[in-house]
Amino acid sequence: MQKLTNDQRCSDLDHCTIKSLMLQWFKSLQHWTLAGRGVYGVYVVRLQPDGLATSESQGLYNGELDRNNKIDSFTFCGRIKFFYLHSRATYFRMMDTVENRIHMLKGEVWLDRVRPVISHRWNFQLLKNKLRAFRWYHICFTYDHVAKLISTYLDGELEYYTEYDTKRQVYGDFAEIGQSDHVSKSFSGDISQVNVWDYLLDTKVIKELAECQKDLTGNFINWEAGWILTKATSYDVPLEHFCQRDIGELYFWFPIVPMATAYYLCEALGSHLPLPVSQEEIDTWYALAKKTYPEDAYCKHDFWSSINDRREEGVYVTHYNNEIDKTAFWKDGEPNGLNYENCAKVEFNGHADIDCDTNLRCAVCTLLELKILSLRGTCEKELRNINFVAYQEGMGHLIFKGYGEYQIRMEEGQWTWVDHINNITIAVMHDHEPHYPMGRRTWTLLRDVCDQEAGDRVLLLTPCREDQYSCDNAACIPLEMRCDLKYDCLDRSDEANCQLVTSPVDYKKGLPPRASGEGSATLPILLTVTIESMSLETTLMTMRLSYSFQMTWYDNRIDFYNLKRNVSLNLVPYGTIVDLWSPVIGFVNTDGNQHTQVDVEVSMAIERLSGVLRREQSLPGEVEVFAGEENTLQLTRKYSTVFICDFNLILYPFDDQHCDMHLRILSASKAYLEFDLEHSLAEYLGNSLLVEYEVSQPKLVPDPESDFSELRVRVPLKRRSGYAILNIYTPSFILLIIAFVTLFFRPQIFEVRVMTALTSLLVMATLFTQVSTSLPKTSYFKMVDIWLLFCIAIIFIIIVFHAIIDIKVNEEAFFPSVPVKVNPMTNPDPLFGAVLPEKSQTQKLVLFARSFMLTVFVVFNVIYWGYILS
């Protein structure tokens, strides 16, 4: 039979449905078979075993489908074993040809996810572990229309579920396996036991199906109803076949190689060299070598072991983690090579030490299962084009088969990356020692791959997981150990090329970044000022600060690579700092045009605040990308700056002051940049007790009047008045007392009284001069000035009183107002120390002077100290 020609096809879909077209097309094929119940067990359909995508390899459901039979909740199960993946693998599809609804029920597979399509509703279901080629998997999807819940079961275990309301029923009149609406979505591999039930299966039943304990068939789609196959084959297997897993170890053998190559080969394949711990294990190894390669007599004698004592003589450690080993089974008399033989080989009767650098031995690598290797640096995003599995078809031979059409294999002495389906060579590896493709290697691309042009490029073929870092030799270490300021890779490649920042080609350093999010035009600049030491000059009204100045901001134009939780490990090199935009903040209240600087004394760190944005597949390594709009840049520099203060000294020395660091963003106006007052911080770490002041913690004060964003870091200062009390008030008070006491001297000794008062006045004047020179010159009186002037005035008035008293004494002595009488001797006046006439004017004047001065002093002090304390 021949295929229908274009003229034979119906042109009116109302009279010739899609279903009839498909049935005619199937029947017109030259080769088709009907697969039904397996004679010797469960039958399996194999499609596209060569991986060549074709729309003709498929199976048409041979059972009855009634499109009027519509279901709400259902269970959809099937077994698959894929060989190769195209863009995706569609292993089953049901459609309704009357309404031309081609995605009524469908099962799709990727490596890291699966997807049930339910009545034209698509919903990804993530897998906990990636699928592997050439392995049977049992996949079940359930949909509960009451709970609106889609669940995925892989090998009987619940992998993923999500709430979703399809709002539609499932029905159809056509079903097929192996194909979809495009050839790139077709299936390459084996399919079996595809069944659909119009009800929810119990989770226990699903697990029994997955573990081959039951072979339950569906009542909506029944696998045993049979399939009309085209360009597909079928075979029967026992039910238990699906649940058999590869048991035992896998081995990769290599002919005589140096010790370093042996270490490299096993680590690069995700394995280690052997370490037998008993004679029985050694016998097993030799029996295995003899059976596997009987023609190679050399590898049956001895081969490399995974221990050495190169670091410390006599202390044998495993080469891959440097842990001390005490389990190795040594040959009698070994080790005996001292520091001349620091490696180990396995002989037929135990370990023996051997020189590392001058010997060649065979190498064998042991794996519990084949490792999935990833090819990184290609910019490929589909896992099927990145993941490869190493196979060995002969001693020393390696071939890396991808899940798609790619392979890496040796051709004419060169390692090549090929599209083996279309027979196209993509890249050729440069010569390298050792000459294997695992690890970072330079390749020459012969054709464009993704967005990469042909030419030389570094690629990485590694067995490491995504949470591990691949050393240049393909050994794996935890990703957190990458660029942590210490060597963890044996080849020390983990501390090389520690690039943290990537910026676009059109990045302009002179333009500030804009804030992310709608309705926000200004970029907040977070400021952290840490004052470490401080000194103040009251006379000059200045404050010298030694402080750490940190600015924090987001830059949504750049991305970051491999950020650590520890900020100190995210330091940006100086060469990168000068290429990035950073805010310029001016110090307003300083001499000259001082501002923040970006020089060799500056340091920049990146604080990780968010999770990984994506993995960068275009780089040859495990690179996690973090968004610049979610992680901050921190620019820190230490400064020593003199700020001009504006002190109000009226209450000196009982005053409270403050001095400001007046800061202004100079990079742009506050329409673009502003201080983040809510999260900014200023703190003082030095001694709170200075010579003159007691320092409190600084606070931030906004300054909203300027066109530029301005901020004041205000440092509160409380003067320590003890110095002034001891050196100003106490001496002056004593001088006042001395001057006041002269009013109690005998009025007749004028010279003594005046000289004492004058001396106090001179000393007080000297004290006033000294205090004045130690303070700023102000146009207003300070409280200390008022006190000293008061003291001077008091002493001056006392001197005046002395003069008046002396005049009265002389008047009464030379011009008495009453006749002089001779009276018997009497006791002297206790107040005046001499005999004065009763009720004399001198006596009254002295009493008045004493009372007046005391009253003035008391009244002044009440007013003075009351004002200060208020």
C-alpha cells in the first residue's frame, strides 16, 4: 500500500475528521504490526532505538474510545525507559478529533521534570532526582477534581503535587504512544503498561504497581487492548524485569599509566582507586582482572592503590581527601621504601610501597553506578544536551554518550564532540596531558553552539553535582570551598579566576543605578559610620574623627557570581572596584572640598541577601548567578577628618554641646539618590570620657532643605566641669573669701587690708586672663566670664569699702565729734580688734560692708546657679 497523496486527502474537515485521516495513514504504511497481550509476560514497545527523531515511529491505540465517556478524576500510569531525549519525550497522548482538541491527556518527560497535560492544561511537576537513560521508571499522575490536586508518583513514591483546577473534563476518541504534535517531542526508548483509570488509585496500589507486585490494567485506556505499531518493535518481558536494578560494581580499566594520571582518571569519572583491606578482597580483584582482560598479563600483576605518604613519612592517607588510612592490607615486610617510595600498589599478596614518579602501573576505577557527567561552558540550557554518561568498551577506551544527539569520543587520536545522529563534528579538543576530556580543556568549536561563535573555548566535563565545584582536573569539592582564601583542590584551581562581578557591555560607570520597582525613582544609599576615636579642640571649635565609612547600595545593572554567606569572602578586587559606579559623599563642614574617595585604601564586599537567580551555563564551571538588585555592594574606607563645630558656649563650663558630620550626596540630586535614614547607622566605639567632654552615641539628623540629599551625624557632647571647678571656681571662691576676710581686719591697719585685697584682685585678674585665652573669643559672655567678672567686681567693691572705712577712721581720729574723756582701760571690741567709740560711724560702716557683700554674694549665686541648673 502507498501513502495517501495530497489529492486523496479530504479538504473539508467537517466531513473528513482528523481521526479518519490518521487511521487511513496508519493503514497505508507498508510495515505495521499489532501488539497485544504478551505471550511470555508483559509486552514492551520500542521506538526510535537509534535516537533519530521521526514522526513515523509510533503506536495507535487499538482499543475502543468513546468521546462521550468523560472523566473528572483519574489515574494515568505508565512505564518508560528512554534512550535519547529530543526537546522533550512524549510517551502518550490522547486527543478528541471531533473538536480538534489534540492535548486532552498527555505524559511528557524531561530529565529533571515531568508534565501531565490535562484537557489543554499544562502543569510541570518537579523531580527530586534527575532521570537516567536506559533505566525503567514507573510514572503515575493522579488528578482529584474535588480537591483540585495534581500529584506525581515516581517508582511508587510521591514526588510532587500542586493545587490546580483544570475546570474541564477529559475525553477523546484517539490515543497514541511515542508521538506528539511535533517530531522534536517524540519518544526514543521503551514504553510499557500505559493505563488510564477513571478514578483515583490508592497510593498503596500505585506502590504495588511500581514494585511489580501487581499488573493492573486501566478501565479507560487498557495497555493490553493492543497497539497498531509503525516503525516500532515489541518484545515480551516478565513483570519482574521492570523492577530489576543493576546490582554489583562497575569497573573502568586503564593500561599502565603514571600515578597522577591514575588519580585523575578515577576522580574525573566520579570514583576512586581501589583500597583492599584483606587478602580476600585482593583475590577478588585479581580474579576480576584475569576474567576481564585475560590477554593483558601486566594488569593482572599489580595496579595503583589510592593511598600514599607523600606529606608525612609513614602516615598513609587517601589521596582524594587526605584522611589517614589504617585499614589497607599490606604485604609482609611492606612498606619498606622509606621516603624513596611514597605511593602504593596492589600486588597478589597485599599492598607494597612504590616510587610515585618513576613507575607506571595499571589503574582500575570502581563505581556503584554510572556517573552523569555535565558539559559546562557550552551555553546549552537543556539538560539532555549537557549530561553525558561514560562507557567503556575496551581497556583504556572511553566514550561519553549524551542524552540527546551529542557524544564525546575519540576519533583518529583526537577527542571530538559530535552530533552522532546527524554525523556532525561540533568541536575538537586541543592536546592535553593527560589526553582525556574530563576537566577543563580547550576546545575548538567548528560550528556555532547556542550564541557562541566558532573558535577556541574552554569547556568543562565534570562528574560533580551542582552543589560542588569542579577543579581543573575534574575532582569535586563543596561549592562553598571555592574562593574561600585557602586551597582545597589538589591542583589549586579553586582559588583562581574568582570573579565576583559581571557587568553588561553597555555599563556606564558615570551613571548611577536606578531603583528597582514601580513608583520608586530614587536609589537609597545606606550609610554606616563607625567612629573609632575622637578628639575635640574647644578653642578652635573643631572635632577630629578617625572613623570607618561604609556605603551600601544596590546596582541592578550587574550580577554576582558564587556569593558566600560570609561577607568577608565576597571581597571585590581593586581593579573591579574602579570600574564600578560608587556614590560620592561630600563632607560639608570641613576645610576644602573633602569627600569620599575610591583608592587603594578602599575595600568593597558583596552581601548575599537572596538565593540563586540562575546557573550560568556559558561558563566552564559551576557558577551560581545572583541578582544585583537583590544583593548589596558595600564600599568601606577609613578616614581621619577634622570637622568644624558650631559650639554655643554661653553656659561654659556647664554646657552640653554637639558637633555634626555634615554629609551630602554629590553624585546626583535627591531625585535620583537619597540617604536611607531608616536603615543607616552611626556608632561610637571609643572611650566615652574625653579630657573635656563625655561623649554619647551619635544620632542621624536629616537635612531636607537642600536639593541634594543631606544628613548630619550628630555627636552629643556633655562637658566635664570638674576641671573648671577645680581650676577656676575653687581658686576664685578662695580669693573671694580672702578678700571678704579683710573686712574683719582692724580698721586702723589700712595698708594690710588694702594690700591683701589688691593681691586677691590681681590674682583674680590673672586667672580671668588665663581662662579667656583658653576659650574661643566670643561676642557674648560665657557663664565662667560672668563668674570671674563678678569675683573681680566683688573684690573691687571690698577695696572701695576699705578706702571709705579708712577715711572714716581718720575723721574720727582727728576730728572727734565729742570731747575726749579719759576712761579706765576696757576690753577691745571682739569684732574690730580695737577700742572704738561706742556707736561710731566706722563701726556702722564696717558692719554695713560685711552685710552688703555677703548679701550680694548670696543673691548672685542663687541667680547664677539657678540659671545654670535650669
